[in-house]
Amino acid sequence: MGFTIEQEKGEVQAAHRFQVSAELQEVQLLDCTASVSESNAQLEGQLRLGLNMETAVLSVAEGNARFSVRISIFGDPTNAPEQPERHRFEVACRYALAYDLRPGYSPSPEELDAFREGNAIFHCWPYSRELVQNMTSRMGLPIPPLPFLRLAPKITQKTAPKRATKSAVKVEEKAGD
């Protein structure tokens, strides 16, 4: 089980050019929402987890760059039809990341895009994993810790099977509560 970010070789190289010229200074939680369906507060059996990620460049100025990363984890029973607008539970958080840049370095648009779509997400992932674990526990959902986030080469559709961004985890009902 796991979640994967896929990037082409050129994107990985562009992100690397940014990475070697930048240093992470701050990860700030901008907002967070969590919800669980009232009728399904207690889930049991298999649970299908999903992940949505959205990134943006907030600003680039002499000596610094700021990015926004929104990570949303959601879940539904594996036997339920997929309904993107309504999930049994969802935890979404948005971060601002600030980086100091090496003097004289001015990142290209390609470097900024590649970095925000891969590396910036990685810098938020540990915080998101902890936040989701804490929030789902308080919701009464015994979700196991979220898996690692992996970076993989982008594979063309001709040569590889379709990769899903959903994973199934077993959720057991609490007894005696």
C-alpha cells in the first residue's frame, strides 16, 4: 500500500536544480478541515483511502520562494461506489512553505513547477501523516498510519498498467464502546 508521485526524468532534474539552491525555512499550517459522515461514524471492514494534492507557487523574490501545498486524505468502504463529492471521512490541510534561495539564484518556471509538484509535497507529508492519524483517531476511525509517499518515474500508458491513487486498509470496529 502506498501513494506515489510520478515525475518524468526532466522534471526530477529540474526539481534537483531548485533543491540544491534552496533551504527549507518554514512549514506553516494555513488551514485544516476534518469531517466524518454522521451516519457512518463507525466503519468496519475494508476502507479505501484516497489522496488529492494541489500545489501552487505563492511568491518568488530575490532570495526566497514560497509554495502552497494542500493535501486531502479521504476514505470510503471498499464496497461503496466512488462519489468524489461525498466521502465517509476527509481530512484536508494546506501549508505554506518558505525557502531561502542561494544568492544570485533565480529559478526558472520549470524548476518551480517540478519542485512544487514533487519535493514541496514531501516536506509536508510527515506533518500530514501525523495530523490525519490524530484527527481520525478523534473521529473514532481506527486508521493505521498513512504509508510513505513515494516518488517514481512517470511511466507511459503504453508500457504500464494504470496506477491508482487509492489504497485499501482494514478498519476494525471498536468493541465495548
